[in-house]
Amino acid sequence: MLALVDCNNFYASCERLFQPRLEGQAVIVLSNNDGCVIARSNEAKALGIAMGAPFFKLDPKLRRQVAVFSSNYALYGDLSRRVMQVLAGFAPQIEVYSIDECFLDLTGVADPIILGQAMARTVRQWTGIPVSVGIAPTKTLAKLSNRIAKKGGHGTGPVIDWTCLSDPEAVLAATSIEDIWGIAARWGKRLRTLGIADARALREAEPKWLRQQFGVILERLCWELRGRACLPLLPVDPARRQIMVSRSFGAAVTDPAALRAAVTRFATRAGEKLRAQGLAAPALTVFIQTDPFDTARPFYSNAITNAFAQPTQDTQELIHHATRGAARLCRPGDAYRKAGVLLPDLVSVKDAQGDLFDVPEDAERSAHRMAALDAINRRFGRDSLRFGSELASTRWQRQARMTSPVSTTRWSALPRVWA
């Protein structure tokens, strides 16, 4: 048996955590640069606010009924880590599926519902985050169970065990094909034309035929709906094949120095991720683009890839290639709205093939330099030590006018309590 624990309206719940006055009030969280709605409390959903809705298009009367927050990813990431730490104490194996979802192995558990209730109660008590728990023999059915648990109105609280449902056939028949885990709109449209419009119809389809038409993924989903586990738990994250750091700019960037500052930041973050995971990059791709929605200017998007002499995790080398590539792509008169750095085909540092003509002492100096950089930033705070080209401009940085004042990652932002 498996359990899927999913944090309810996670970003909105994080914002409510240190502001109890928001309990029962509609809350929405916006994407980078306060663009679109990316999280909604149940009250906001009841008002008809759609996921992904552009904030500027919301009716002013509706805006006055909701508490609006810019995204605070440092807070969300830290609270996610705390939730996962609590859940790790309830099962021998867990798979952290996303920032707010986790699968747990319940093999041998005598009463999964009692354990699920204990998990939900403990997570809420220790972290303040409400969760729902779906229990089933497979990951796909656990996802469906979790959806039912989120709706509430049953006697087991925020927990549903698929094997204890009175009428699972009705649940499958009422689940549209697009609501099944792993099926996007394009597949859903194609399946509907073939007469498969709900989960029960997919379960009854011939698995081999599904594989011929759609591939192995849909065949596995069919077996999972029949109760046969085809998607094992993955306790250890698979090694990343690529790293991408990209952001939309807070304002249009026309100055090459500002573009260089943004690309420097992205390359710096990519280097930090490489070293944290023990990986090296054989090449780097940098891309830039203008605003695709600006009808007054022609849209421009371009990218360039540079290969290294040997795989590297040296931030200085990443910045050199990223800024040089951005300079080649940049056109006078364009107003850029987004840029990013991609590191493809990553390899383990231990397996990285060296250069016959490389000087060993240079590689050692690079490793020591990056280790010192990371150590200083860990001790004194991120960005305590930065590369100079990043300081040329801040115009590109994202807008976050409504970020919550509370954070669990900065001493200066901890909440104050008066007795």
C-alpha cells in the first residue's frame, strides 16, 4: 500500500501560517513579477478566481475581497522541507514528489487510515500546514484518493483509503480523463475521440492497444487503475540530466549591462546547483527573448550554446561563456523580458573526462576557489560574495511588491511575539 500526502493549497497555507487573521479569508499568491495567480485558497476558488488568471485582469471589486501575496519561494521551500522531515518519521521509505507532495510506503501497516490520520494531525501540529492523505495500492489510485480526501465530508477526516470506498466504480466513472495523473489536455482530447472519456473507460481499455497508440506511459496508467503497481517508489532523486535557471524580468531591459547582470546571476545559481549535486557541465546554453505579447515590436528569441574544453562546475567559467553568449545575441533597440542559462547533458564530477592538455594545478585552484566561495556564502548568507558583473544593474530583478514580511530563513524576518 502507498499513501500520497498533499499539502492543501500549499502556498496560500504558508502565507496564512503566521497571519491567523487570514483563516477563512480568500488568499491568492502571484507568480514572478506579480503576473498570474499560481495558488488559491478554497475561499478564492469559491469566488471564481481561475488558476493562471492574469492579476491585472481581475475585477477591482474582486481584488478587494482577497488577500494578495507575491510569491515567497524561500518560505515555501523551507516549510516544505519541514513537512517532509515530519513525514519521513512515519514510513521506512518516502518519495518527495514535489514541493507539496510526498509518497510513503505503507507496506505491512495494519490500519492505514489510523496512520494517515496521525500523519495529518502531526504535520498540522508541528508545521501548521494542513494536508490530505490518499491511500491505495498504486500511485495513480492514491492520487485519486487524495482528490476525494481534499473535498472532505466523510467520516475519516482528511484521509481516504481507496480499498474502503463503498463504490469505487462510481468514482472512476465520475473522474474525467483529463483529471487522471499524467494525462494532459492533448492526450485527453485524443482519448475522447476514441471513446475514452473517464477513468473507468481507461481502466477497461486494452493495455497493449494503449501502448501501441500512446506508448508505455498510458499502458502503465491503465494497469495502475486496475490495482497493479507499475510506478515504484523512488526514495532517491535520480541524477539530474540538466539544470536551467531562468527568470522573467521585472521591467523591460534594453541596456546590455543589465542583461549581463541578469545572465551573471543565472550562471551563478546554476554553478551553485552543480556543486551541491556533485555534477559538472560539458556545455552551456544562454537564451534571451523579448515580450511575445508586445504588439508594437517584433518578437525576438534566440539562443547560443558553447561547449567547454572539459566538463566544469566553476562559476567563473560559466559566467564567462554565458555573458559572452548573451552579448552575441543582444540586438540594439530590443527590449528584453526574459533570459536564462541551461546546462545540458550533466555528468558526475567523478566521471567527467579530463582534457589531455589541461594543467592539473588549474583544476585544483578552481576547486579550492569555488569551495571558498560556497563556504563564505553559507556562513555569512547567500550573495555575501558575488561576481562584479552582477552588480552592474538591478533593473532586471523581479517585482514583488506584496511579499509577506515573514520568513523562516532570515533572522530579521522572524515573527515577533509580545506576552
